[in-house]
Amino acid sequence: MKKTSINLLILFAFLCIFGCNKKENQSKTQAQPMENIQVSDYGVTSKGDSIKKYTLTNKNGMKLEVINFGGIITSLTAPDKKGKYEDVVLGFTKPEDYFNGNPYYFGALIGRYGNRIANAKFTLDGKSYDIDKNDGPNSLHGGKEGFHTKFWNIEPLKDTKFPTLKLTYTSADGEEGYPGKLTTTVFYTLTDDNALEISYEAETDKPAVVNLTQHSYFNLSGNFSKTILDHELQINADKFLPVNETLIPTGEQKAVKGSPFDFTVSKPIGKDINADDDQLKKGKGYDHNWILNGSGLRSIAKVYHPESGRVMEVLTDEPGVQFYSGNFLDGKFDAKTGGKNELRTGLCLETQHFPDSPNQPNFPSTELKPGQKYHSKTIYKFSVKK
């Protein structure tokens, strides 16, 4: 064989090896987030559904744990001022407590309609609908068998910049009394700047009402036997919605200035929570919707825990947020860090449209029509203040 031919063969072999290695390295780079998603067995429901747990980890070591029952976040860690990562969301110690009702809606995806609908009925396009009555005379969080009780299909996404889960659930026409076959998709993404991004999408085949949210309870101390009354909260809202005795908005949009509901400047949650105020008595604390300033994706709230230094910033494109101070936690279940899930040991910031919007034409509409696509995004971003 001629020397020239041998040289060409050597060059060809070198290029093949280099090219293969390059493709392999590119493939590894593209698939990197998949290496940061681990799947494990979690439990089996009474219906025989096998539940999996998906653990996402970012480059800093922050972890998010999600199960395919209710799309529930069972754990989310965040660093304190010493760099220690601890779980900051409340939850149960036993899988069956999530499967058998989850009375507090710990960590769950909420739908079809987050929050309350008065008298468990509404009218849409001239037709009246009766939905599940599971909160006194009202319907709460989609009904007793809402999205928090459903088996969600979860797909870890490939070729994404950060570890991401895609969750899907199709709700049949008439489920819990709601009209339309509703297909819902939710994305959980854990970014390298210690943020949990939640994106919601939904489509329907007939006119429907939709109001999706996430119901994690946060306690930035990392100790769930402690209350959240020492957490400092700021909400970017000048008005809130007063409620009646069954926690349905009266329709009034009331200024927060001069009231216990003024969080325009950061203050401890416990500062005014026991004030002699009719609205606080009705809610047994804070359980109200704030009308957020601005529009589009913007920063709407910040929570700061002075002892740990943890800060949680909330960003959303929704018009409202339900601040709930854990008033109905009753100590019936063990807390993950020991003790019990007692009164006010967790807080919720549920980004959403307003409660009872289908019955209140002056509120932003929650109607979704065929051919339209529901979009919403919320971010919980964690940092440290030393």
C-alpha cells in the first residue's frame, strides 16, 4: 500500500474517533439535567396506583422531591446563612397520609379551581353548574376529588438547561361537576440560582373555568414544630379582598393601608395577626386574597426568616395571591422534623386569580374557551440575607 494511502487512512480514523468523541461529549452535555433527576418507588395507593418519587438536584445541591400523586412537592431544600441546606416545605411522614385525603393540601397541585366558589355553583354561557360541595356550603380547591388526588403522568425532560419535570393530567368533562374535557400540563424546573419555576398550561374542548395553583406550605426555619410568626413578609399589593363568614369575597376591594393587612413594608407575620379585626376573626388569621400591583411576571412577595437568614421571593404573572397563615393546621399529624404540624407552623402564598371569580363579574375572568390556551407562571426563588 502506498504511503499516501496509509496517511489518508490514519487521518480518516483520527477524524472518526475525534468526531465520535465530540458527539458523545455533546450528548453528555445535552443530557446533563437527566443525570440530576432520580426516580424511586414511593408507595402504592388504595386504588393500586404505583407512586414514584422524582428527585431533582441543581448544581448547588438544592433538591426538589415530587410524586406523581397530586403532583405533590414532598420536599424542597434551601440554604441558610451558614450554607446548610434544609427542607423548607411541610408534609407528611407517611405516604398514605398524602393518598388518603391530604386534608391540608400539603404540596399539591390545585385544580380545576384554586380557592373557593360560593355555594358550589356557577353559571357559564347561561348554563348553571353544580360542583362538589366540600367546604361548608362552598367548593374548595376543585372539590374533594380535585387535582390534588389525581394520578399525574410525569416525564423527566431531556435536553433542557435545568432539570425539569413535565406533569400531565386530563380531567374528563363533568369531573367534580365542572364542564369540558380539560387537559392540564405543568412544568417544575429547578434552576441553578436556587429557584423553583412552575409553569401551567391548559386546554379545553368546551367553555370551562380554570384557576390553577400550588399549595406548598413554607417554613424557612427548617424546623416544622416552630411557627411562622417570626417570618417577615412583604406583599406588593395595595388592596385585598374582604370575605364573609364562609371566606367568600364580598366583592369589595379594600385598601390595606392602616390595617393589619398592610404588608407593603416588610413586617413579622405575628405582629398584627391577633389584632381586634373582623376580617382576621373570620379567617382565624390571614386567609385572604391580595390584589397584586402591576402585571406580567413580576416580584410580588418576599419572606425573610431572620434566624436562618433564608429569603424566599415569589414572582408571578397572576393578578392575585392568597396568603394563608396555616390557621387550620391542627396537630393531628406528625411533622417531618419532629413534633406535630400545629397551628401556624407553615404559610402558603398561592398565586392565582381571585376566589369565586365565576360568580363575580367584576373580578378578572377565569373562563377558558376552546381554541384558547391557559398560561400561568410562578417562581419561588431562594437566597440568603446575612
